Amino acid sequence: TQVFYNCTLPRFGSMCQYEMTYYHRNHSSLVEIIHDYYRTYEYNSTKFTCYTHLPCNRGPFPACLDCSEIFNGQDDCLNDEFDEEHC
């Protein structure tokens, strides 16, 4: 038996375990929340989440992927297209 979680914004994740603190009722999707957040707040590339679980060869530093580099339509890995896989 498989369980399917139908998350209600601002919650997301395979079991709705994550929640966006930056959320307004006019947002209709997680993508909209993220885009609106970065329109409002300046992106600081020195403070980002590093996705080290992807087998991605970036070359020299920064050696890991930032959340904005995954599923962005651009291959950021030198060894394959791991960051764009299953988009």
C-alpha cells in the first residue's frame, strides 16, 4: 500500500514535512513563493544551502550546488546532468 500526501501550501515535501515561512495567501505554488522571496530579498551567495548528496563535479569552489542551480534549465555539473535530471 502506498501513501500519498496532498500538501497544502505553505507545506511541502514527500510527507509535507517542510514549511515555507515566507508565504502570502496570494501564492498559488511553491515556485511562486520562492520567486517572490528572491524578488523581495537580495540573494547572498555566501550563505546558501549546499546540496552535497548529488554526485556533481563542479570543478573548483564552490564545489556544491546551491538551491537556485537545481532544476534551473542549465547543466551545472561537469560530469553529467545530475542537477537537471527528472525535472
